[in-house]
Amino acid sequence: GRNKDYEKLAIFGAIRARRGAELKVLSAVETKVPGYYDKIKDEVLNRDKGRDETGTWGTDTMTFQDDELSYALGKQGGTRKKLERSSEAIVQYVGHTAFFSGTRTVRKKAREYMKWLFEQLEGPVYVDGWEDRDDCTVVDVPSDCIGYITGARRATLGAMEEEWGVLMFFMNKSGDGGKGRGGSEKLIICGPQRARRGAELKVMSGVETKSPGFFTRGVREKTSNVKGFDTDRLIFKDDELSYSLGKQGTTRKKLEGAAGAILEYVGHVAFIGGTMKERKRCREFLSWLLAQRRGSVTITNVGQRDDATEMHIPENCKGWVTGNRGSELRRMEAETGTYMFMALDERGEERLIIFCHDPGSKTSPTGRMAAERLVNEMIQEKLRDDGGRGRSDSRGRSPSRRRSDSRRRSPSRRRGRSDSRSRSRRR
């Protein structure tokens, strides 16, 4: 009758993915049938041992008391997820046991990060030898900015940890009284390189807001020629900054997402992090954005790019597709994570270009293909509306052409509106 009590669940996939799914299943089973894990403990722990490219794949465990478990889990499992993303190991709790699965290096990180978390309950934590580690970045934060960076009940730090998948805390030595050089404290950021850089720039941006010049005094522009991950700097003029930020930072986030780079503004300095290709793309996007304030942008050789899709929009649909002051383009950009605007080609003809490092797919809701689908839907909708008004279609074109002729002849009369409209269409 044993077959009635148990069924076999098969999990297919790569070693890491299988492990993640298996532990998630075990975690749920242990909740319903406490003590089940103990029966199959050895089989679970030794599964796939050493069967990865590095030959060091394995699983380590830690056992918790009740109160420790809730701390290690965090609100809605936030602490567990944070440890998992920052250490790059699989972190899962089955009953009162924590599992860390991965290569030897990531398991070691996960155990250390967990240890530091628990040490914070006892008092100040200082990571000795952080200078020699390759998984830590340390930022000096002036004392008067610490509250601002931490946020009420750690909300701001927590949000940054969640956004970037890193572990962050202020380091103090026990007898230190909490003050570093010149009234600053050391904030340590643990995690993969790219995520650390993103979180570090976010902190720098916050500090710079409260204490202008702290990070940007004497900073120059820089374009790195490193092929791999590095950071470039651009310095904005006053009016350029607010335009490149957009309302609540929407423009910055849009360019960052479409370029696949890290883009953060620290005071008047734009920091661009990523591989050489990502940084170059991000700088181009910024330069086009700023050029649009002065008039039409001409972009040639789009066919040679691997991050752009050109769309020729029928003349009578342009206003409909761009929307009032570009509102429809903004909506489609936000939905699909792209950057799109009307630009001129070699012959001076206007077309819509959709930029994004992610080409998208037939099913994905983001990327260039998704944006192209949305634009096509709008064009179809407009053509259907125009066609649905009976005879006006055949007649409709001549008056509108006449109107555009008159508009062309006397630009001054309609200056205000057509200008703002065409400018917003390009943005």
C-alpha cells in the first residue's frame, strides 16, 4: 500500500534549476508533513555532488531555532531572497534547516552573509579584510546622510537591496563608537559586480542630494576603453539634467532599461556602468535625447545596428501613434521597456525607430517586437477608424493636404502648437 502514500515527482532541467525546484518542493512538503525531510536527508544532501563544470557543486546546511528562522526568512521571505541573489547560491529553508546549494565559492559566500546577518543582532559588525575580497564594495557615507540613506526602519536600504539583489549594512568596529574618518561611516555592499555598482551609484546619488559635491567635487568626464564591465562619466549642464531625468526619473529609467546599462545621476554627473557595448549605447541614447530639444534628430545606418527596429508610419497616423506631446510613445515605451522616437533618415524622411538591447519575441511583453506590435495595433486602429467613416475617406485627403500646405506657408500663425507637437513627437 506504500504506493498510495507516495508518488514520484520528476524534475527535469539544468543542475541548478533542478536543485532550486527540489528544495522548494521539500520546503512545502515539510510544512505539511513535519519530519519528512529527516527520512530522506542523506539522499537529498548528496544529490549531484560535484557534477558541475567546476566539480565543486554541493550543498551545505545550517540549523535554526524558531526565532532565528523568522529572522533568516525576513518579511515575505525578503531576507532569504536577498541572500540568494547576493551570494548567487540557492538558499532555501526546509523546516528549521537552511540549505545553501551551489559551487564551493558561492556556498562560502552564502554562509558568510548569513553569519554577518546574525552578528548584527549582537552588535556592530566589521568585515575584516574587505579590501581583498572580490564580492564587496565599500562606500563612505557622511554621518549627516546616514539616516537619509538608511530610511525609516531601514526602508531605503531595503529597497536598494531588493532592486539590485545585494546585501548592505553599515560596518562599525566594536570600540569604534561608529565614526570613521571625518564623520563618515562605511557602508558595505555585497554581491555580484554589476549589482554592487548599481547599488553603490544609487547610494552616491542619495548622498550627493543631501551633501552636494561630496562625490562629484573635481570629477571629470571619462570614457573607458575597457571591453568588459566599467563605468563612464558624462557631465550635464543645468537644464540638461532635469530633461534627462524626466518626471520621477522616468526618462533615466527608460534609457537605462533600453540600453541594458546602469545609468545613475550623481549630482550633475551621469555615471554609465556596463560593458563597452552597453555604455556606448547608453551614451548614444543620452545624446539623441538631448539633441531632440534642439530639433529633429537625423540617425543614419540604422540597418547596421542590432538594437533598433525602424517603422515607417503612414502620414495620417503619425499624430495618432505619437499622441498628445508624445504621450502614446511614452506609454508604449513604459510598457515594453524600449526607447522610441521619430527621427530623420539619410534622405530627410521621418520614421519611427524603436531602440532596445532586447529584441523581444512573439510572446514576450517586453522588447522591440512587443513595441512594434503595439505600434502596429495603433496604426490598424487609426486606419479602421478612418475607413469606418464612409465616404469621407476618399474626400478626406484633399482638405487635410490643403491644410498642411497652408501650415507650411505661414509657420508663424500656428507656430506654438505645431512646434510643441513635433518636438514632443521626437522626444
